[in-house]
Amino acid sequence: MKPLNMAILKFFTNGQEACRADVQNALKDQYSGFKAFKDKAMDEALMTAASNGLIEESRLDLDKDGNLIIYYKANADSIAVINDYVKD
């Protein structure tokens, strides 16, 4: 099993955009018991990946309660870097 942060990055190598909840839904079977799987920690991991240029914010939205939802996406160069660094 990969470390959670690497699994998060690998998730984005499909080239599609996703928000935190999408990532959590995709990884919940293996990682839901991790302390870092909580919403705030996952948001921090995604923002860190974006700050490091591995993923980028693709759009912003509001949920039904008015909470901000940030969507992220990896571009082709980032996907190549992630795939080179994080092996299957």
C-alpha cells in the first residue's frame, strides 16, 4: 500500500478533475482508517500538492450549504512527473 499522499497524487493521473470528496470516495476502502483521511487533513494535502505544482485548482463551487468546494486537476506534465515518481 502506498502512503496516502502518494495515493492522492496517483488518483489524479487519470487527468480528470476531482474535489476532496471525490478523492475520499475513491480511496476510502484502503485509507479511511488513517488519521490523515479526515476532511481537514485531506484539504491540506490537496492544497500542498497544488502549491507544489503537482495538481492545480480547476474550478470552485458551492455545496447546498454554501461551503466552498475546490476542484483539482493534473495537467499532462504533472501526470508525467507523478507517474515517474509514484510507481504502481
